[in-house]
Amino acid sequence: MSATNPVRETLNAIYQSDSRRVLATLIRLLGDFDAAEEALHDAFRAALEQWPRQGVPANPRAWLVSAGRFKAIDGLRRRKRFDALDESGHAAEIAVHDTAAWADAESVEDDRLRLIFTCCHPALAPDAQVALTLREVCGLTTEEIAHAFLTPAPTLAQRIVRAKAKIRDARIPYQVPTPAELPERLDAVLRVVYLVFNEGYTASSGATVTRHDLSGEAIRLGRVLVELLPAPEAVGLLALMLLHESRRTARTSPSGEVILLDDQDRSLWNRDLITEGTRLVRQALSSRAFGPYSIQAAISSLHAEAPNAAATDWIEIVGLYDVLLQMGATPVIELNRAVAVAMRDDPTAGLVLIDAILARGELRDYRFAHAARAELCRRLGKTTEARTSFERALSLTRQEPERRFLERRLADLNQG
């Protein structure tokens, strides 16, 4: 036991740090998600049996990949589904294309990137892309993903099963897109990563404002993308997530109540994340290929650099929202710009813009639009309109801290 315990601890550490890398390479070698998952667990079981006797290998990840691959081949032999597996023709049938995989270090490092792009392939439905990415790239359990997105675990499991079957049956290639395909495909990957982050940073429902496990996974994914594919928008998205995440601790009170940006204790903001985020913003903007994530990150950096709410450069923020709208107008960007205009000019100017957006009906069921309108009406002394908008926002929210915040706002109006 004295020899086994340190090895077990080492193996646990390797599982935490490298299991997703091992899985990505096994998927490339075996051409099947489920076979690779089984091979991964077989490899770690073999390590648990052999390493106490033989010692930890010099390159544990290479050992695990080789062990997993050969365990998979042995399993196929036992099931007599294939004969003469060492012959090239049969090896090709089980997608073992590179029998010396580990000798190609660059290919192995690309395996994580291949896996991300495969999980986010446009042939898959958006919810399937998110579920598969969290399961295969991040290693979250089906139950954890189901809990995060308020989906029954059996439903989520079927979603993942169907996504894997789609990849297999449609012969979706397990590869990084060609340069011509990359811009469109990268957009899909970034969208999935940001969706995961948003659910972690501002949970759509539940007992807490944030889900650090999800925002943390999104940031980890963002770092992997920047490491393997440092495109300006990947850098911009990572900067945006880091700058948002820097404020997480200050966004709620010790009892879990919502604290608005203007009222946050900025000494609680994580200066290391702000420093890294602002550096990445400058890196992204220094290229000529930046996009909306980089502009949003620049807006966040202006908030992060202001010593207090009053010192925020709202003129520059409105200008950046103007640039963002030119890149691609959306109602939510318009709403955010309207709030910035209210801060730059006065609440009336912002309210006019929000009313125009709501009149079009596009944000009729968006709780933040009604909450923003209610806040501006409150500041202008329009108590009746503020109450109506707060009540509408309250009817749309499923997050308990937000509900309590809106209820306090309504109670304050009624007392006033």
C-alpha cells in the first residue's frame, strides 16, 4: 500500500490534468467517441495495476494513449468483429490511421482543437454542441451538465448520444477546418464557449447569481483555444471572459444578494484577471481582424479601469457600442447602448431608446430590458411606469437573487 498510494495520487493528478488530452488523441486514433471513452478508462485501470510494479513512465500521457489504443484493439479481437487487425486495410476500417501517433507531437497537440471543432460542428443542433463540448472537452458528467441547464439527465444523455451518432453516421471529419472554412467554424466554437460562460456568469435560473464551475470551464476552453489557435477573436473572447470574471466576487453580498455594478466594492475585483484581460484586449485590437468579442472586451476594460462608477468613460463606451452595432446590430446590443447613453447623457435619453426597442417587440420577454426600463423610470420619478416594468421583469426571472432584488425595488417604490 505504501507504494500504491503515491502512484494513485500521481494517477489522479494526471487524470485531472491530462485525461481530456488523452481522450482527444484516442478519438482521433479510434474514430469513435464511445470506443475512445472506454479505452480511456481501460488505460487508467491498466496504469493503476502496472505503475505500482513498474514505476510511473517518463511520458505518462504517451503511455496512456498507447495502452488505451491497444486495449481497444484487443477488445475488437475478442469480439471477433475484425481479423488481422495489424493489417493496414483492417486498421483503416476502425479508423486507426496513425500507428505512430505519439511520434507526431504537433498532431497530438492539435487533437484537442480537433475535438472542439468536432463537438461544435454546424451539422449538430446548438444545444447538442454545448452538451457535447462540456461532456467530451471539459469532462463534465451528464448529471452536472443537466443540472447546469435545467434539463433532465436522461434527456441530456439522449442529446449527447444523438450527437455522437450524427457525427458517426454523417462521417463528420475529425479535423481542424481548412483556412477557407475556419472563420465560419471558429464563430460557432466561440459562440458555444461564450454561451457556457454566460450561463456561469449570469445563471438563467437557480439559487445563485453565478455558476463558477461553468464560467471556469468556459475560461479554460478559451485558454485552450488561444493556446492552439491564437486568432484575434479567440483572444478577444478570452479577454472578455476574464474581465467579466474579475468582478464575480463583488457582484453579490455575503448572503448572496445582487449588487449592481455602480454599487460594487471595486477593491474586491480581481486585479490579476483585469491585468491579463486588458493586455489581451490590446493584443486583439492591435490586429486588423478583431470582431465583436474584442469590442465588448474593450468596453469591459473601460469599466475595469475606472476607479469608481462616476469616473467611467461613458463617451468612449457609447462610441464602442456604435462600432459594435456597425459590425452586426442586435436588440441586446442596442439595449446595452441605450443604458450607456442614459449614463452619458441622462435617463430620459436612454428611456426613449429602450421604449423604441420594446415597441418593436424583439425584447418583449427579455427580463433585463424591462429591468433597465424600470430603473430609468425610477430615477426619473415615474413611479407607476417603474412599478409596471419591475413587475414585468419579476414575472420573467427564474433566478432567486434577482427575484429578491426586484421585490426590494418594488417595495421601495411602494414605500416612496
